[in-house]
Amino acid sequence: MTPHGRKCATIWARLSAGRERVDAMHIKTITAGPIETNAFVVGDEASNEAIIIDAPPDSADRVLDAIRDDGYSVRMLVLTHSHFDHVIDAARIKQEAGAPLAIHEDAMVQLRQVIQDGQAPYSVDDIGPDQYLNEGDEIAVGTLRFKVMHTPGHAPGQISLYEEQEQVMFGGDTLFPGGYGRADWPGSSMGETRETMRKLLELPDSVTVYPGHGLPAQIGNERSWMTEFVDKGSG
Ligand SMILES: [Zn+2]
Ligand SMILES: [Zn+2]
């Protein structure tokens, strides 16, 4: 081993032994369906465990390929909320990834509606959840810790997953660069949207939010309009 190699090995051993992590989180974004919805495969490089977030229409093949390519064992499939564009492929992904499906209980009314009505040209198999997630729950994926935040407004029972050490949040349709998720649909609430923005303002500027559509947002870049929006509601 060269001196350089030895040095690297020593540093690696030290990092592995301690609680420090270097690039432990690996995020793969898969965009699919008629309104370009993002699914995320989030892996922990140290343990090869992963979590899948959302299941857009026509995403299953690519999500499952990503899992197989990286040899991940999937801990959970989480649905951020139950609008059709986030849940259509859930049954197949759940079955083939062999992972339990989790959702917030308040999202069940809309989920049952989507299963019952379908959304032409798609139909949804029954995806009775294996587990409900609530504010404050923690999901362990290898060394990663995802904290569940209840962030309704755009949809009932919408949740976000926050990994504090990595400063990353997966928010579904909660927050986008320059705006919040639409609050004028059945089940949406402007009041709850405001409360959710108030909650997100407590996050540090450095947190990157991966939304259900489009590119990530950074809390620091969104803080001024969010503050204005929240203040307007309390005035
Ligand atoms: Zn939505
Ligand atoms: Zn959406």
C-alpha cells in the first residue's frame, strides 16, 4: 500500500468508527407520469438500505431498476400524499421491492377515492397501507434518520421527510422554488398551508427541499416570501 493509500484507509476507518459520515446519502430522482412527478430512491451507502418516496404513474420500472442496480434492500415505500400522480405505481413497487407501504392516516380518504375512481388511463390496485406515519416518527434507513413532519395544506395528511444530519427534506408538493403547493383543490387548505410554511421556517437556511415536481428549493432562498406569506396571515 502506498503511503497515500494508507492515509486514506486510516481516515476511512476513523470515519466508519465514529458518527461522522461522508456522502452517506445517495439520491436518485425518477421523474414520470403526465405531470412529471418525482419519485426518489434514497440510499444509505454504508448499509445499502434505501427508502422510496412516492410512486408516480409509469415510474415502477425505473424505480425498481435503480434498486436492483445499486443492490439496495428497501426499508419502506412512503407516499407523501395521495394525489393520483404520486400513488399510481405504488402497488407494483411495494410488491416487487418487498417493502411496507406507509402514509399519513389523514391521506386515506383521498387515497380510497383514487383507488375507487381510478384516473384514466390509469387504475390503482388496492394499496392498503402497512403502516401509518405521524408527526415526529423517525424512519431509520441504515445510518440515515428521516423525521416525519406533518405538512398539510396542499393535501390532507401530506407529510415531509427530514434528514437533519444531511440537511435534506423530501416534501412532496409542500414547497417549491418560489412557491407552495396549490391550495385550491378539494381537500386543500390555505390556512393549513400557512401553518405548514410557518413550521418550515424553523428549518435552517441550508436545508435542501426535494419537491414532488421540478428542481429542489433551498430554505434560505425561499425564506423571504415564506415569511411575508406567514406574516400576512397573522396580520
Ligand atoms: Zn399533489
Ligand atoms: Zn404532485
